[in-house]
Amino acid sequence: MATVKVTGAVVSRLIPNYGFKAVKEIQLRSGETKKETYTVWSTDAVAEGDEVDVVGDLSVKIEDFTNREGKQVQYAAIHINNPKVTTNAPC
């Protein structure tokens, strides 16, 4: 299993008793910016708005949903398992 390191992500949503979602803005080669969302499976105490660094096992799942227009959409969901979470100063 691959190990991933995410630095400077911001906790966007808590998943009580399971973990949290963290968002990090990245810059693409084209110069555009994109937000990546990570689901971190951890019982570490964090709060929404906290800036975190996370190191853990990477897994990616194809998930799908029906959008507002009724169209089926698929996307790759990034998950981090067995994480080591370091909380930085809140944003």
C-alpha cells in the first residue's frame, strides 16, 4: 500500500467517531488551482477549520452519485487510513 503525506490541509467536515474530511488547494501545471478533498479515517481530536498535516496509507475508491440534473457522476475518492495527524494553528 502506498503512503501519502498531505501538508497544510484544512478540516472541512467532521465525521463523528470515524474521522474527518480535509481540503487542500493545489496548483496544476496549467497554473489553475484545484481543491482536493481527502477522507481521513482517524479518531484524533480535530475541529473544523484546523490546519492539519497527515501521513498515512493511501486508498482510492471510485464512487458515484446522481447530480441535480439527474446524471450519474463518477469520481475518485481519496481516503487516508492509519493516519498520523498533526494539528497546526487554526486558519
